[in-house]
Amino acid sequence: MLYLNFENIDCQNIFTIIDNNLVGLAIYYRDSLDNIDLVHIAVDEKYSSTGKYADKLLVLQMINELKKIALKIKGIKTITVKYGQKRVIHLKNV
């Protein structure tokens, strides 16, 4: 079981549902005027990089969805992925 406690932080979620089953979850929040932190992302084992549906690239799709959301928020220029070595995704309007 995973327990995340974010005191005084207004987190948002992306839920991925396929065939009425929850298969993915991303948790993020705006930590400054120009950045969103992606603090957790999880997918059903079948959609992981070694799962039966690995070809669906669900984690990548979820990150791309977050990028679309971020581009709609005034002032957001980056998404910081809080796993391992911190990664920063720079947003560009296409």
C-alpha cells in the first residue's frame, strides 16, 4: 500500500481508465508560478514497460496529457518529474 501525505498542498490527479478499469494515476501540483511538479505516477502492471500492454506506452501518454494540461495554465513553462535524478520537461507551444 502506498500512502502519500501532502500537507497544505492542493494536488491534482490524472486518472486513466480503460474498459471501466483504473489502470493509471498521476499526482501533480503547481509549486510555483512557472512550474508543475509531477510527484507520483503509477500504472497497472499490465501497462508497465514489461507488461502485456507495454506497447500502449501508458506512462508516456499520461505525461503527454499532463503537458497538454500545463500548456493551458497561464505562466507554466516546465514540469519537474520528482523521480530519481530530477528531470525537467520544458514546455513549448506547438
